[in-house]
Amino acid sequence: MPRLRRLSGKEVIKILREFGFEIYNQKGSHVKLERITSNGQRQRLVVAVHGNKPIRIGTLRSIFCQASEFVPEDELYPHFYTES
């Protein structure tokens, strides 16, 4: 059964950068990412970064759900889930 990987905030940001998101602001441990589509629409996400500590599972699931509004879920899935 697929399980969420244990990812740190830095790892999540690296994944989202592969899909065109860039850091546009940071306040404390929260990093705001944004990408602008070809039609000028702004797509924004927030990721908590606490060093190299893994993000809690519920928070990670929430980030995945929010990101899947902008990126096809089947493209995100291999980055966030493992088959074992």
C-alpha cells in the first residue's frame, strides 16, 4: 500500500521547483512559493521549513493536496508517495 514519504521542507521545495515554483517570500519558518502560468495566473503554496526535520504527515498530505490543484496528481505522486 502506498505511503507518504518522510520529507523535510527543503525536500518539498526542491520537488516543487521541478514544477516551476519559485520562492517569492519567507517569514520565519514559512516559505511561500509561486509560479505564474502562461495566462498570468498566480499559483501560490506555503511550505514550513524546520531545518532538516521531516514535515508531519498531516501537513505533508495537505501540501500535496494543495499542490495537486496546480500540478497533475499523477506527476506529483511519485515524489510524495512510496510503494512500500
